[in-house]
Amino acid sequence: MVNVKFTWSGAATLTTLSVFVYADLGPSAGHCGQIIWPSLPPGYDTRQDLVAVAGASVADGSALLHGAMFFPGATLTVAVLGYGTDPSRPIAVGCSVSTIPVTAATTETTVALSAWN
């Protein structure tokens, strides 16, 4: 399992976050530098969309994600797109890479979101 936390300090309220988790299959697979925003590459293991309640922000929250490829020692890339009122245009993006400790089946990662465009 991966517990993903988010931080966002922009002025816009994020009403939806789309979280994608990739399990790296090789030394260069899925790392943040290879992600072309806002079109994320296929091949993610888990996607979760978080929607805020009436006018609140979903940033500065967290999500517990499950996936068959999340095993101890796996390197994971977590990509996040943050949306406001226009669901076709992200206003924030973020990415992080982490490794699930061999001693545990879960890990925690924090994704700092930055303004897109």
C-alpha cells in the first residue's frame, strides 16, 4: 500500500485530484522526468480520483492506495494532477518517487503540487 499526501499553496482551490501510481519495471521506467504533463503515460497500476466536498480543497489531504504491484523493494512513481472548476485543464501537477521498504509492505510519500501552465 502507498499512503500519498499532498501539499498545495496556490491561490486556486483544487476540487479534484487524480493520483496515478506506477511500479517501475526497469532502471529508468516511470520516473518523474519522463512524465509529459498534463498527458500522463499509460501503464499505471493504480488511479484514484479524490473529489472535495462543496467548495473545500482536496489538497493537504491523503489517500491510501492499493495495487498488486506494490511489494517491498518496489520503486514507485506517483503522479498527481490537480483540477479546479474546469475538469479538462489541470491547474497543479506533482510527482514523487519512493521505494517501499523491504521491511514493510507500505510506504508514505508526499507530493508537492506546483502550478501548471
